[in-house]
Amino acid sequence: MVQNWDDLRLFLAVAREQSLSGAGKVLRLDPATLGRRVARLELALDVALFVKSPQGYALTDAGAALLARAETVEQGMRQAVAGVTGAADRLTGQIRIGAPDGAANFLLPQVCVQMAGRHPDLDIQVVALPRVFNLSRREADMAIGVSAPTGSRLIVQKVADYHLHLAGSEAYLAGHPPLKSAVGLKEHRMVGYIPDMIFDRELDYLADLGIDRVPLASNSVSVQLQMIARGGGLGVVHDFVLPFAPGVRRVLAGDVHLRRAFYLIRHADDRSNRRLTVFAQELSAALKAEVGRLEALA
């Protein structure tokens, strides 16, 4: 049988990271020690929880069943702690945010530094991944998305609208005929997302402009911006990113103007967790303010 919460905590980390090395980083524990603890837990339960392979640790059916129960226990622990620490709205412990590349690179650094200053005992982790986060597997405590999911087990809150325009570097624009309308875009080299790696329809900007070929592409907003800044071509750029690229300027601003939104997404089981609710409220307000500040500078 499971002896204590610590056994479940270690199991959850391995199940979520799917490797001893990844779980070891989260727990700040040596992978070899972690492996011995997992083996001891399996021995105590007399069942295999993981299928081990060079690719990592995959859950067995028994492991998946334990994961569901362990997450229920974890939620109870979180709510218990929230009831104690949330009274004074002083945030402690660790909170992990999942975010798309653009928000993670250009918005969250400033926002998280501000929040860390207000809550010195809080550890904030930002995971930047170009995909949708699985909150059911507790990959993060909350996530920022560019569209509103419809799952009934989720709390979805709109945070802020943001704007995007077509842009290019001054060097690229100086070496090419001026654009008079979006019709002329097909004569230019375009920078954008790798088409088959677009994880959300809201990010398929170039398709909306009738562009069917992307000679320079990346699944990362940061990489796209570097390609554009170095004269690679034209691309759709977030207005809040432009202050970080002084040599890049908008083109066809009157014709190509996109608006999207950020949403803060949480697991429904966290609705009564005051600690995460307070953090979500502060994060939403700070993120909206940062979008406004940077767009005003663009």
C-alpha cells in the first residue's frame, strides 16, 4: 500500500514528466534515487505502475488508475493549504504557468518578475510550448491560450485582446518595391508558422491572407521575429512584440490588421483553491496591463 503523500508526490512527477530525469528536475531529486523510490512503491503495491523504455516511463493501466486517485489526493492537499495560506493573500509555494511562445517570451517575463517582487516566497515557473497544455494531466497549474476551449472541466477567463500587423525589417523593405495592397504579398518572401505544426486555428494568419507558401517558417514566434528582423521577408507580428525589434516596422497597417485574444485556463477542480484564484486574478490583471503598455509603444 502507499505509505504517505510523499510516495504519491514522486509518482505524480514521474507520471507527468514521463521520465526520471524530468521528474528529478521538478522535484530537485537525483534520478537514481527517484528510480529506487518508484521501484519501492511498485514493490509495496505489488503491481507495475510504469512501462520503462529508452523513450521514458509510460503508465500501465494500474499506473493510470493510481494517477486518477493521486490527483484527487493532490487536489485535497492543495485546497487544505489554500485554506491556510490564502487568508492573507500572501502567495507561497510553486505555481506553474503554461503559455504559447509569444506570451512566454515577450509578456510573462516582466509580469512574473513583478509578481515575484510582491510574493517573495512564491516560485513561478513558465513553460513555453507551441501546443495546447493538458491541465487534466497537471502539466501546469494554469495555462494561457489563444482560443477558448469548451471542456466542461475547465475554467476559462478572457484576459485581453491583442493586435497583429504585417511587418518587415527596414533593410528588407528598402530592397523591395513598396507594397500597395495585400494582393502584392505573393511577390514577397513570407515568414510564418510551419503549416502542419499550427496547433490552434487562431494562429493560421497567412492562410487568412491567401498565402499558401511559407519559405521561412518556424513553430516559434521568437524565431520568426529574428528571421524578419534579419531581412528574411514579411510576416505577421504581434504589436506587443514590435518594441523588442526596433528595426522592424508595420506595412499595410490599414489593410492587414488582425485581432486575437488571450484566455486564462484552469482546471475546474481548482475553483475553490483560493491560492490559485488569487494568483490567477493578479496574473490576468498584470498580463492585460503589459499588453496595453507594449502595444502603446509599438
